[in-house]
Amino acid sequence: MALVYADRVKEGSVTTGTGTYDLDGAATGFQGFVAAIGDTNTCFYCVTDGTDWEVGEGTVTDAATDTLSRDTISSSSNSGAAVNWGAGAKSIFVVLPAERISGNLTVDNFTDTTDYTSGTTTALTLSVTAGSETNIQVSFDGVTQHHDTYSLS
């Protein structure tokens, strides 16, 4: 059993109460939990009915009706406890909970002195900071460029 991250994973459910979620199949344009996360693996999820919501970690089970257990509730509209769902449709999707992101991501002073096009040497410094703002700062020989996205080829 592994913690798995995957993009564009979303299913519906009409589960009621506070138990395991029965999954109704992938939403149009998305992957299902079994295909993307895998049987017995865990993932972070969010469930909402458009009003109430719950974020947690659960285990995917491949069965006649695929399920997602509610192993740990991280936060919810029910003061951090499992939401006691009433009747109606809900959306369940993979997320990265805010509590799993601590502070800023910083990669600083990465230096590569190889010029991959001509074989000569030149200094390259790359600084990446993600937090309240996301930017990539690239300096070539002391000249700084700021871009939201930057591609080196």
C-alpha cells in the first residue's frame, strides 16, 4: 500500500452517513480512482455536495463497487470531523491538502557551469520560490530574468 498522487481523478458518489464512499465511476474527462491510484493504495481526497465538504486520506478498493475509505479526516465543514452525508450527489476528487504544504518551496543557488550548446563554460544560477507568489528567476552571467514559466532548451 502506497500513497499515490495522480492528476484529474474525479468520481461521483451517492454515499450517505459517515462510512466508506461507494464510487460511481469516473466523471467525464477524468480518471477513476482504481485506474489512477490503484487497488489498496491511499490518496488524499476532497468530497463535496456543493455545500458541505471533507478533505482526508483514504484507501482505494477495487471491487464490484469500487470504494474509498475514510482513513483520516484532515478538515471539513463539520469542524474537522467526518461529514454525515445526507442523500444526494457528491463529487470526490484527488487533492493535495494544504496541511501537507509547509512554508515555501525553495531551490536556490543551483549552479551548472556547462554550456550545452557550444561546450564553453558559463555560470547559470536558478532560483525557484513557490509560496504567496510563484516565479522562476534565472540569472545568466549576472543578468536576471523573471518569468512565470521558463523553458531552457
